Amino acid sequence: MSARIIDGKAIAAELRIKVAGEVKRLTTQHGVTPGLAVVLAGNNPASESYVGSKAKATKEAGINSFDHRLPDSVGQAELMALVKKLNADPAVHGILVQLPLPKQIDAQQVLDAIDPAKDVDGFHPVNAGRLASGLPALVPCTPLGCIMLAKAVHPSLAGMEAVVIGRSNIVGKPVTQLLLAENATVTVTHSKTRDLPAVCRRADLLVAAIGRPEMVRAGWIKPGATVIDVGINRVPGENGKSKLVGDVAFAECAEVAGAITPVPGGVGPMTIACLMVNTVRATCAISGLPAPAV
């Protein structure tokens, strides 16, 4: 029997409709329109495509968009000055500095300079620390999307055995904290984990965020498990064209899993929808308004 395909595109579309409703409510009832500033330095094609998708989603939600494009040669001082200016701008409620940054830039220094209240990527050490402490925080968008996709299959994750492959600050660590907050029992694995397939086979819920194309095979999956594939890897396809694949060998794992996210069309659309959610949440917090219904 084949797994249920978790349609991230459809779930993200529903979420974006809710966000648009909240934006409209904030604008009409409180005279506050959420504003998102996106900073893109250089011309990384993947980043440009991602920023384009964000701009489209921002516009559709009714959020004010402030785009800042900087050359590949931008200096640290110039970038820091822009972040300082955006921190002080009352029309901007969310600031996103698109990674990766050009090699001459100290990315951590830039992320540390963002006002934690406007850190819609959830990467500031203050937000990371608050998340780890179980306090309200702006949470990284991809992990937030992963939890929403898992809860589309299991409304409660309490007591489930969850295994996370990868320990990055962007996905692995924050998704672990979010799973703990949902009362799952969590194992974090990485490149030094012994007998990784055996550890993965224990999982009722497997989150793969390791950045290696189709590394997770059918033999790693517990029959009936839910699999959330965070990977986006470009590999050679037919006729010399490249294709996108996840960290999970989708076709074979779908024969064993109970539910699985596809690539593309799984976690990706949720990341952008959750950025809109974070922007509205940040707007309400900054404006002293109750948390939004998203």
C-alpha cells in the first residue's frame, strides 16, 4: 500500500488565506498594515528565485513589501547600516536577510544585529534561546512548517517517537525544540550517529534535514511512519535537465511509510507561508495587539 501524500502546497494555500484575513483585520480594525523587508545581497540564482516567491506571497497577503537588493561587492558596514535603519523603521515589522551572504560578509554578525522582535526568520540567538527555554519566540519558518505538516496527519504528536536527521541551527535544532514542545520523544541524529538506519527505523515521525540527495532509503522507514522531507537537492535528470529531489528516496519510501511529503510541493511552500505567519505575529507583538489567529 502506498503512503498518503501530504500536500504541502494545499496546506500552505489554506494558511496564506488565513494570513490574508488577519492582515485585512489588522489594517481595517487597528490601522496597522504588516510590513516585511527582504534584503538580498549578490545574485545567487536560488536566493533570487526564493525572494521572488516571497515577494509574490507578501503581495497576495496584503503585506507591505520592502525589497533591498545589494551588489555582490557590498561591505559589512553598509549591510549593518541597512539593518540598523530597518530596525528603526516603524513601517517594517519583519526583517529577513537572505542567506547565503557574499563571502566577505560575517553573516552571524548581521543576523545578531536584527531586532529580535522583527526577526521573522527566527535565527537571532535571543529567539533561539527563548525557543529552547519554552518561551514565546519567533520560530524559523521551515521547522514551523514541518510541525504543521506533521499535525495535518497527527493532530497530536504527544508520545510519538520522533527522529530528526540533521542538527543545523536552521532546521535540525529548532524542529527538535518544537517537537519537544508538542510532547514528542525526540532523537537527534547526525553524521557521527552509529547505525543511522536502525535509529531511523524506530521513528513514528521522521524529519530528514541532512542535505544529501535521496540518502534515506526504504529500509530506514518504520512501516506506517510519517516522513517529513526537508531536503531540496538539484540533481541531473533526463535530457540533460536537472531535477529537484529530497533527502528521502521518495518512490521506495512511499511504499513503506504511512504518510510522506513530496519534493517539490511539500515543505517548500510551507516555509514561505510560515514567513507570512511570522510577519503577522511580529506585527501584533510590536503593536501591542493580541496574537493573531494563525
